[in-house]
Amino acid sequence: MKQTIFALATAQGRAGVSIIRLSGPDALTALKQLTNKAVTPRTAVFTSLTHEGDLIDEAIVLWFKAPHSFTGEDCIELHVHGSKAILDRLYGVLTRLGLRLAEPGEFSRRALENGKLDLTQAEGIADLVDAESEAQRRQALTQIGGGLKTQYEAWRTALIDILARIEVFIDFPDEDLPTELADSILERIADVEASLKLAIADSQRGCQIREGFRIVILGEPNAGKSSLFNALLKVEAAIVTPIAGTTRDVIEAQLRIGAYSVLLYDTAGLRETEELVEREGVRRARAKGDEADLRLWVVDSSAAGFAGIDPRAGDLVVFNKIDQGSDKLYKSFVRSDVSRETQSLKVSASTGQGVPDLVAAIETVVTERLSVQTFPAATRARHVERLQEAADHLEQAQGTRMRVPELTAEHVRASINSFEALFGRYDVEGVLDVVFSTFCIGK
């Protein structure tokens, strides 16, 4: 029998109310040792919590009777005043009653083990707890609600049906089965593989929403990159001086753009240099630019030219210091071949001129790239790996051309197993340890 666990389900620190969650076979017994008041399932009861005649706190308690609870076990919630003294006292009492402090993610892990949710939904819970933007909230709720599970289950069900049809060829090898049947099986395998490849291609969107859309500011020294970085953040996060090469390393900050979370990076000025530290900063800037989801090229409007930038399709080119000079360089860039498939804007990071237009342009790019969807987007590398594995097995299945039905069936079966691993039903222990280690203690 599993040991009963407990943990703080609300945030650490001083609060008006804190909730301690209990789950396991002895949860109700522990509650009865803390109060003499009768409790009924799903009914909030105001009561005194005592131990050995000592009043611990006046609290509201809730009992969720198994299996109708988050974990599928008897669950108790103690809503107490959120002081450290009360929590410490309750932790000590619960430990003496034979309960133990839960490990990270153990409540969600028990919910998975008891069939209350699958691994993709459990991951959605972790993402919802960590959500900081509206898009992250929506994506996590879709995942908790079974969005990914429904899509993955549809592919798995289709493969099971295909496997059943292949079994006809295995069970009746001497029958003269029509070639059209074999062709239809191969066509259905190809259809599922094509859908998987579309989902894999779309997976970057899910990761960008979950982890943050990466925007890197690039340009030559003294173009005003750090000033623009500060203007976008609306705080003095990066040091700004007239000295070229002030920024030596990559500086990261989080920013909210519309419904999305953005990771904004300030970088060292791009130029050839023999100075060791600055040269390393330039190398890191170029590397970060290569990883970017969007690049902002900053140009000094009063400079002699824009040869120091290397924009690619979809980049934004920002002509800074527009308050200090003319817009001749900007107009020259717009007419040049370099400007094709990029968007150019005029700003002054120091006065704020044009910055709202830049933010609007960034929001448009981020929204366009992250809102287009065919399927609920895979949110983790683990999902992408399993989907790719499933697609690879289906490609191999098609390669058999049904000449050896047993071999075709084995490849389809291996593809099904990839989905079982996604759900946490197959080859799971190592995966579960990694997934749930990222959860907070009370979840």
C-alpha cells in the first residue's frame, strides 16, 4: 500500500491562506486525528485543527473521496492561515501521524498511475503552473484538456485499425487476397505518416510558445542596441555608454508582447577586433543570432552606410537615432536589394519616437508565426522525438510493400509503441522520473 503524502499546494512564504494537500489511504484517518468534526465528500467544513489538546489553527477542510479526486486517492485539503509557524507545526504533526512530505510532482504522478490523466496532460499541468503569458496559459489548458491526447490517440487508433487489416494477410496466407487491399493499407500508412510529419514541422511553434519566442538585437558598435533593449523593456537593464564595445556578452530579459512571452537578447557590436574579450562577445552575438526566431538589426541613422548588417527574410531592420540625423540612410536602404523580404522602421531609442510602432511590428510577426496551426502543437522535445520515431517506423512499413506482412506489421506495431511511450504507458520509469522532477513539490 502506498504511503500517504502531504505538501503545501500554494506558494511558499507569508500569505493570507495556505493550502496543505494530503493524498493516500490514510488521508482521512489523519484528518480525523486533527478534528472531531464530521466531514462529507466535497463539502467545505470550518473546524479547529488540534493535536494532543493543542490548538494548531482554525481552518476550512475539504475531503475528496477516492476515486473522485485529482490523484484518484482519498485527498484532503487543509485551508489554514498562511504563517510559517502554522505550516511548521502542521508539517511536524503530519509527519508524526505517519505521513511523509511529497516529492516534486508526486501528486500528478499518482494521478497518472491511477488513470486520472496521461503523461501529456501531466506535462500540461506543469506548463500551466509556470505560464506567464496568455498564449502559454491557453496552450497549457488545451494540453490539460486532452488536446494533444486526442490527436495522438486518433493516430494510434488509426494504426491499430491498419494493424488489424495486416493481420488478415498473416492469418490467411494461402488466400488469394486482392492487391487492392494491400494497396489501401499502404495508402493509409502513408496518410498517417504525412500527418505526423506535418505535426513535427509545426512542433517548433509549441516550443516557442512554451519557452519564449527568441528575439536577438544585432548591429555594429554604437548603433544603439543596448538603448533599444532598454527602451523595449522600459527599464535600464543594459549599460549604455558612448564607448564602442561596452556590451561584451549576451544579455537576456523576458518581455511580454501581446499574448506571447518573448526572450529578448542584447548582444555585442559586430565588428572585426583583435581584443580577446570583445572578439568572444562578437562570436557569441553571431551564434545567438543564428538561433534567433526573429532578428532586429539596429543601424545608426547618421552612419555612412548599412554594410555592417546581414538581414535575412523576415528580419526587422531598425534605423535608430532618427532624432539626431536625417532619414536618407533609411530611404537608401528601402530602395536597396538588401531590404527585400525585410521590414524597416525608424526609431529613437533615447526619445521613444517610433518605439510603439516597433513593438506593434514585433507583435505582428510573433502572432503570425505562432498562431497558425493544423494540430495542437507538440510542446516538448520528448514529444517530437516520439513522433519522429513513429513516422520513421511507418516509412519502413511502406518500404516493405506488404511483401512480408509480418514485417510490415512489426513496423506498425513499433509505431504504436511510440504513442504508448508518449502517453506514459510504455517504457515509462526513466521518462517519469525526468518529467516529474521539474514539477513543484505540491503538484
